[in-house]
Amino acid sequence: MDHSKFQQATQYAIDLLKREILPAFTYHNVNHTLQMSKVCNQLAELEGIDEENRRLLLVAAYFHDTGLTAISNTSLEAFNTGRAVHEEKAVQIARTILSTYDFNAEELELITRLIMATKWAHTPLDVLEQIISDADMSSIGQTVDAFMQSSEALLKELRSFGIEIGDVEWYENQKELVETYVYHTPSARRLFDGNRLLNRAAVESYLDTLKS
């Protein structure tokens, strides 16, 4: 893949998110995409992925949440309906725009598969799918401050769309997630498991404060 084609594709995804994503998306916004793509690149290098596949992986990372731009209002119905199929919508967007940048059928198939690998509870089929899945969940392996900020942003996002969830319930769910999530690649485990354990302790401490 030539560099200009890669740059055109990634810039399109960034511009689309900046322009079209609702402000209510306080977590799933362009900042999440940029951070997730950065981690994707880091993990790909650590796992020894060749340059061609790494670029295709990064295109998928930049497009993986673009389907959320189809959610045009903050009603709970719109959110639930759109969220359930946002990966499929992202695939449609990617296929439409990337074909205009001369991505071939084989490249489009790989990008499509990698976008769909970010769907919750998907079992990765190969190392590329493992990397994009790990990158999408890298927030739970960041520093305590960064993790708590992202957790609060996601809670605010859910509430903005009418999902009623209390602080205790939310952080109980976060505690379970941080405790049970297993990164797929050795590189992600090395990078993030230490912080993941620190984040578990931080959530437990915050829950004690909320319950006192």
C-alpha cells in the first residue's frame, strides 16, 4: 500500500469523526480512535507485523468506530439500535470510501474482518485480530488516572443517551471487567497487565468510598 493512500484513508476517518460524531460520545470519539490506533501500531511493532499488514491494521483501527456517526440523536432507542450494528456500519463506510482510494478487494476484506474483530465478545482468529482487540481495550491497562478518566467518560456517555446506571453499579461492573479481562497478545499482557491490577485496586478503593 502506498503511503498517500494510507494517509488519505486515515485522514478521512479522523475528519468524519470530528465532523459527525455527537458530542454526547464523551468516550467513543476521535480521541479514543487516535489513542487506540497508537496502541495498535505499538503492538503491531512488538508482535513483528510487517509494514503492509500494519498499515491495513491501522486503517481498520481508524475506521472501527466510524459507524457511530450514524447515530443522529441522543434517544435511548437510537443509541441502542445504532450501537448494536455500529461495526457493520463502519464496514459499509470503510468499503465505500476506501474503494475510491484504490484499495483492492483483498485489502478491503482484511480491513473488514479487522473492524468486525472489535465487536464485543468476538474471539480473535489470528494475531492481527488479537492486536486490534487488545488495542480497543487498552484503556483498562493505562495508568490509574487515565483509566479512571476514561471510565468516567464512558459512564457520562451512557447517561447522555438515557441509560440509567448508578455510580456503585457502574464501578462494580468496571471492577469485574478489570479483574476478568485477558489480553490476547503477549505484548499487551506485558504492557498492560501491571496497570490493570493497579486499576482493579483503584476501583475497589473508590467503591469503598462510594459505599461508606
